[in-house]
Amino acid sequence: MFKFLNPKLPVIWHGGDYNPEQWDPSVWDEDMALMQESRFKVATIGVFSWAKLEPHEGEFDFSWLDEVIEKLSAADRYFILATPSAAAPAWMTQKYPEILRTGSDRVRRLHGNRVNYNLCSPVYRQKSALIARKLAERYGDHPRLLAWHLSNEYGGEDFSPETISAFRDWLKAKYGTIEALNSAYWTTFWSHCYSGWDQLDAPGGPHGEVSIQGLTVDWRRFITDATVDFMLNEAAPLRELSPDIPHTTNLMGTFPGLDYRKFNANLDFASWDSYPGFGGSLDQTSVWISVAFKHDLTRGLSKNGKWMLMECTPNSSNWYETMTAKRPGVHKFEALQAVAHGADGVQYFQWRQSRGSQEQFHGAVVNHGTTNNGRIFGEVKQAGAALDALSNIASTAKRAEVAIIYDWSSRWALDAAVGPVQRDKGYEQTCIDHYRAFWEAGVSVDVIGPDSPLEGYKLVVAPMLYSLSESTSTNLSEYVRAGGTLVSTYLTAWTDENSLVFESGYLAPLRKVFGVWSEEIDALPVGQQVSICTGFDSKAERYSVVDFCELIHPTTSKAIAWYDDEFYAGRPAATVNNYGTGRAYYVGSRNDQRFTNQLMTSIMDDLGIEHLAGELPEGVTRQVRYGDEFEYHFYLNATSLSREVETVGWGTVRLQPWQVEILERKISAGDEEPVLLAATEG
Ligand code: GAL
């Protein structure tokens, strides 16, 4: 819908949560001057302002917000306006206690905290739609309004009577008959059969059912649908009254509680809040790779590839075990890393550090006792200048030949499954480990859903896709048949979407695609390793394996690695199969990173995917954004050491600690040599 996040401000946005209502209006003019100085262009306002906007039921006070918006406009700033539903005013919870959330212990919460509402309360839905309508009526056509920010970090479960009753209706609509539900849930086991819909209840918590995996996963699906429905309810008046203003909501990366793919029903662009934890050392490549994965995941959640980093902190987060201060330059690195992955905006929580309450020590732009003399303010100013220098990049896009599938349903089903290990089965980390192979090779990746269109990708990696729906099975099979290359791992296609093991066993719907059937798994205790090898001569490479060894039987496939230990020594550990005009690899064991990197590199070589595997120094990656005429190569040094990089086309470049170098190349027509243009020092 929009080539830019919003064409009203066609640059990379820089700004953040602005909570002027916490402060005496006498500081607002200083705020404006400091925003100008730090190139903080976009203020997200109203996120938690309900008590100030509607101090008494039905009495609205917009005077302070009018004044703030006037000041922002006069200072040539823009604003994103939030609906305030993440925290209800006290008068409301006092008069309508039923709007409060009920925990899994079935106790209704008291007033306070946030995201503390009953997801299905008719009163809360009516109140949150009303305040959204009032905001849209008053500010919907303001020339400096850039976007609607729906609520704040939707999340969490709710066990209120209204929500449980909505769950029963949801189940009825899904299964039609109680017999169909019983059969999908295998309820004859332990005599758990239901004979009426009103016997069904939310699973989990200290008192609830935990032994029916299909019910557990359905509950998560339902909570997602109920949350999306809650969002659409407050979004409706905004759509009606200001149809040209884009909508977003701040997501939380791989947050396990909600299937974010369902949110794109109402996301004109996606956004997320990134607060990586470092536990003392910022020099952890794995943390920056995990952030990169979540950036690419967020980009894949938007309809058009547009996204922004809605929140990050220029310093530390106060809710980690230790508040590790961000070292000089790290914040600018973080901002440019987001842009390298396609972000068109970098914003903060929050502008001015709060004097009191929960987040009084959380990093902010203007910190306690400082103005423009603070170290962090200086870091933000530098990031602002770097982002300003990139304004021509705002309408460019990422493009990837490789996709990784990240599937919330498989994650939920794996979490619910009792076995093959009781500890975390590591779904998210396994996806990130595969992603790492591409990050280290400087290859851009799209992180997509199991039913996302696959044509156009040369390589699709679907680790641990444990629960497989019919539509996903068709999607993957058709992709390979038509010439695509697919890589999957152990614990793929063990069950259908309701957590029932396929009648003819693991991997059943994809056996022809992989040319493999899978019989059983040997799970290893923590600390135990076995090994696999890629041949049985002196040239064979050996790799270590932890956690999972799936015992597979090739039918039409050929083995590319073998187990080297245990009673299954000599049996295949990984295979490749030709199917249609494509190929499918099955990796049966959880191998070390070296195996994953080497396999991905050799597949990229076969497929002609350009990569820098083995050429980039440790902790350095390359990411590319494409415009109509130019492409921008970002070389990112995610370490505190200086690094020398052999670039593609620009010779050797020295990167200082945390430096990002951006090289601009004119896209060549035909055989014409690429023209190298100016380098921007990020
Ligand atoms: C986010 C939230 C903000 C603030 C921030 C820092 O998750 O949206 O309101 O709490 O974290 O902790």
C-alpha cells in the first residue's frame, strides 16, 4: 500500500515513545529543542495515556495532547498516535471489574500493571473502541500524523468466563461435532472423552488439562484469534475515520504466545520491540544473529515488506539480571543493523527517563539529571545523524533467494509434546542456527510462514516443522516438484496440525518428497554426544551431534552422512532426494554448526546463490537492500574488535569496532560493469 512507511515523511524515521504527560509542561519546550538536536523526528504518543485522556467516564480531555501535538508540529516533528488500551484507568476497573484479566489460576487480577484486560469483555471492547474513535475524530486528518499504533505489545492469556465461553464457540466452529473434536484430540486415552461443549475448558495453569496436546495448541490458536479480534475492534473506527493512515502494532519478535502471522490482517507495516539481553558482554555474535533473525521475521510479517524497529533502548534494559551499559558505538550499530535488514525506522522506549515506577532505570534518550550533555544523548544524536544520511534508502527493499520457515504451530506442538525430551526442544534456536549459516555467509534471508508462497526462492529451509497441515504439505511438495530445493530436519512432519501422529508414521505426507521414512528417534541426555561422518575413508569429515538422532530409512534418496556411533552406526543420518525437478534434503540429527554451515554452503554452490561463506571475518556479515537504480551493501561488524573485510567490488575495507560501512552500487544493465559510488560510513 505504501512505498514508504508513510509518504508524508519519506526518510528513515528516527524517534520513540514520548510520554509528556508524566512531566510538568514546563519541560516540553526543552523536549522539542532536544528532539531537534538529536534528530528525533517522530514521537509515539498516547501509548499509556488513557487515564489522562478520559479522567472520568465519558469525560474526555484532549487539551494537553492538543498542546503537545502543536509543539511537535511547530518544532517540525511528526507523530505516531497509539490507542491506549494496554492500560485501563482505575475508575474503569473499579466500576467494571469484569474487564480485568483472569489468570490461569482462575483468579481475577486486581487493578494495575498493564495488558491486564479481559480479552473478550464486551465493556472493555466498547470502551477501547470509543476512545479510539475519539482520537480518530480529533487527530485522524492531522497533517503530521504518520501512523496508528494499536495498543501496546498485545499478549498473554486470559481465563475469564467470557473468554472461555468464546473458546467453546471457537471449538464448535472448528470441529462442528463433539465426535470430531474427540477424534482429533484422541480423547479415549485416559477416558478424556467429552460429551458436550460446555465440558470443555481452557487447558494449562495449576488446575487445567495438560495431557491433550491438540487442546493446548488450539487454545493458543484461539488466544491469537481473540487478540486479533480485540485489535480489529479498536482498529475499526480508525479505518473508518482516517482510511489513509497506516496501522501497525509493536510485536515482540518470536514471542511464543501469539501467532503473529495472523496479525497481518491489520498491519500496513510491521514493527517490533528489540531488547536483546547480553548478560555482561555485548560481544556476543549469537545475540546479534538472533536479533537479525527477528528483524527478518518481522519483515516477513508485513504485507509489503515494510517494517520499522518501534522500540529499542539506547542504553540498558532495567529488567534484565544485570543492566549492562551499551558501549560507545553499539547503539548506532544496532540502529543500522535494523536498517540493513530492511527497517525504515528506528525508535526508542522512551524519550525521557521516568523518575518513578517500574521503568525508572530503563535506558532512555534523556536520562536522569542530564539534557544534551548526557553520554546516551550523544549516542542517539550520532545514530540520528547516521540515519539522516541514509534517507535515499527508505524506499528500497530487501530481496532474498533463501527462506527459512518459522511456524508458531509447530513450536506450540513441540512445547506441548511429552517427549522425545522433557527439556526445551529448541525449536527457535534450531531455526536461528540454520539462519546463522546464511548470516555468516553474508546472504539475505526471508523468514516466512509454512503457507507463504515459495516460488521464487532457490532454497527453503524448514527446520523441525513438527506439525504439518495439509496445506503446508502441499505447499512444500509443490515447491520441490517445481524445481525448488528444500532442507528439513529431525522432528519434521511427525504429526498433523492437531498433534496426532500420522497414521502411517513420522514424515508420512512428505515421504515421497524426501525419499525417506522415519522409524524412531534416539534422544540424548544433556552432555552426551555422538558423531556422524560424511564417508568412511580417511577423507571423511566428522561432526558432533547432540539431543536428537532420528533413525531414517532412505527409499529413493541417497545418504550424504552416516551415524558413526551407537547401534545405528553406519546408518544414514542425512539424505538427499530428487523429486519432480527439485531436491529435498533430510537431516536426521542435531549436528554442530560446522555441519550446518558446510551443508548450506554446498547447496548454495549447487544452486548458484552468491555467498561469502568462509570469506567474512568472525562476527561480520553483509546485508543488501535494493532500489530501482542502486543497491546498498551493508558490511556490519558486530564485535568490539576492528576487522578487515574483503568486499565484493570495493576491495579491502577496515571496519572499526561496531562499525557499519554502507557501499552504494549502481545496478548494471546487461553486461555493463557495476559502477561503484560513494561509501557512506555508518
Ligand atoms: C516494551 C514496552 C515499553 C517498555 C519497554 C522497555 O516491551 O512496549 O512500554 O516497557 O518494553 O522495557
